Amino acid sequence: MRLVTSLAAAAATVVFVSASAFAQEYVTIDMEIDINKPAAEVWEKVGEYCGISEWLGLDCEITSGDGGMGSVRSLLGGRILEIMVAQTELSYGYTQPALEGEFYNLYHGFMEARPLTDSTTKMLYTLTLDVSNLADQAAKDADIERRRGMFTNALRAMKDLAEAD
């Protein structure tokens, strides 16, 4: 009986450890900037799917599709793939696919030029991802701040591009 009890306790421990090792921890990083141009003009200057080359400084190539829904962009010479999964006249959303054998953080990005007035726009950029693979809260916070800094700089670059005459 002791052996059965010990095996049951060991199995319960494995199940508990396995479940906690895979507990997702999703974070959302919201960023925005106001731009002194109409939303349609802003989107025309920064909203192309490979516009990321200009405002984030990443090499970009459309490897599948026409730059609209379902299109795949390749960044950094193919090290990152992103698939457009949502699109409106002034926005798009994308995700990165799971890679076999690697942690999947469910990375999604969404970019929108939201009209405030006839002559002003709020540019929004939102990231959502799972940070449960990071070692501790300090590592999670550092990753979030790194991403926030990178995309805040991208928003500033979008503002500069959109407001340039």
C-alpha cells in the first residue's frame, strides 16, 4: 500500500510541477503618440506592411501575399516571420507563428492610426505576448521595458515621417 501511495504522490507532484511550469503569463504593452496630420495621411506614410523598415529600421520583405490580409513579412533576413491577421482601412494586426522546439509566446502586434480630429491622429501600437518563460519578475520587467522602448522610438519615427512635408 505504501508503494501505491508513494507512486500516487509522485504522480501528483509531477502533474502539479508540469502544470505550473506551463502557466502562461500574458502581458499587453500599450503605446501611443499624437500626430499633427489627418489619419489617412498618416496611414499613407507609415501603414504599409513593410513600412516597418522606415520607422523601426528593420529589413523587411513580403514573402507571401500582397501586403494585405494573410500576407507574410520576413524581418531581419528571415529570422522573424509575421503574418497579417487583421486589417482595416487604418490599422493592421499581426502574429508570429510557433516554431517547432521553441517556446511560443503568442506574440501579437496591432497598429492603428485613430482619427482625433480632421487634422490630428493618435497612433496606437499594442503588443501582447507571454512572458512566462522568463526567469523572474525582474527579467519580465526588463523585457517589457525593452519592447516598450523600441516601439516608443518607432512611434516617434512614425510621427516624424508623417509630419514631414
